[in-house]
Amino acid sequence: MSRAFPRSIARRIDFGGPQSNYFGVEPASTSPMRGGSFVGDTREGGSCNASVITLNPHCHGTHTEGVGHVLNARSSVYDVVPLGALDALLITLADVPASQTSDRCAAYVAPDDRQLTASALEAALGDEQLTDYQALIVRTLPNDVSKTHQHYTENDDYPFFTHTAMHKIVGSGIAHLLVDTPSLDRFDDGGALALHRQYWQLPRQGHDAGPDTRDKATVTEMIFVPSDIADGAFQLMLQPAPFSGDAIPSNPVLLGPGIH
């Protein structure tokens, strides 16, 4: 039985303990503010605690990113994230090896890469129509609490969408996609970012927007949806940090079941 709502589906960053990590970056950290005789740590004789935080939004925990992630033109995702509630659908997807799907896949995909297919998407949707929703929340399997502090390296085989499945998501008009993986794309994709580009409707190469670019669409990566929350319709708030940047920490919160 699910606990009462609201429920955060963000991965909390524990600066003194286990935390999610992508690409082998240094852990997110804090250190006391220092200036002249002032130290921001009462344990060191300071009058109060004042910490300086160091983190990489793309690699440390839950974050929301915009099309500026891959463009020369700088833009802040905070400017396009809705601050109010969104109609969201939560689904759970099992993956299959790329060798077992007839879907169109990214060029860099290996036969044993774990793929989230169009047929899996359709099965999870059932009678639901993506066109009824603004946001899609994707929980992948297996799903246990170790995900909240998982270290993702080039040896990890987290699942990612086929081009066929992504085509269905984009075609439905979903503008806010949330996934519990560290990236829409494979860890080592040769720099293609093919699924990011497909989602935002960008040219396959280069760093300029095209005529069909979805510059108001967002991707939220490294969420964690506890297994006691059942699939279905929800009201969702993305709750981005008020930072400027192509990716910013966020705290997606499920307010409660939706009306669909």
C-alpha cells in the first residue's frame, strides 16, 4: 500500500554518505565557507554553519535538462519548466536485448544493450493515451532502493529507448519526460546523443536548433519511483531549483493520483 501523498521521486543527495554518480565524476560535496577569520562551521569555532556546495547537476542525482544541453546557443531550462502541476502518467517498463526487437535502434546499439521498446510502451499504456498527458514518468526494472545511490560506469547496462519507442513519445506531444536512468542515451554513444536529439527534434549533427526543435520540452533524469507507488495517472510538480543552466537539480513530487 502506497504511503500518503505528496511523494518525492527525486534521489536525495547525501553529501556525507552514498549518492548517485554518473561518468565517474567526483562526489558532490560541501565544505565550510571561509573568509578572513570567519569559518562557517560551529565545530571549528564558527558562530554558525554556512556551507559551500559543489555538484554537477548532470551527474549527481535528479536533474531536469533542456535543449540547451546540446546547443551552442545558451538557454536555461528553468525558463521553460512549468511551475504548476502537470498531468502525468507513471508506467513501468521491462527491457529486452536489442537482438530481440525489430524496433529501429540507435546506430551505436550493441546486440545485448537493454532496450525499452515500442511494444513494451504500448503494453504498459494499456487503454491510456499519451495525448491526454503533459508528462510521462518511466520506471524501469529491476527497481530497488539501491538505485538511489547507484554509480553508473561504462560497464553498466542501464536500459534506454529504441528510436521507434521515442518516436511514439514525441509524436504524442509529451513535453516532460522523466526517467530513472542517468541518461536517455547509452553511456558510450560516441557523442551522438541520438535519443536526446530525437526527443528535442534536433538535427542529427551540429549544435544549432532546427525548424522543428522542441525548445519547451524537458527531460528529467535519475529519478527514483518507489515500488509501492502503482502505475497510473498523477498530478506532478517538477520543482526545479531556481538556477540558470542547461541542467539544474530538481525535486519532482507526485501530489496525488490524477483524474484520468
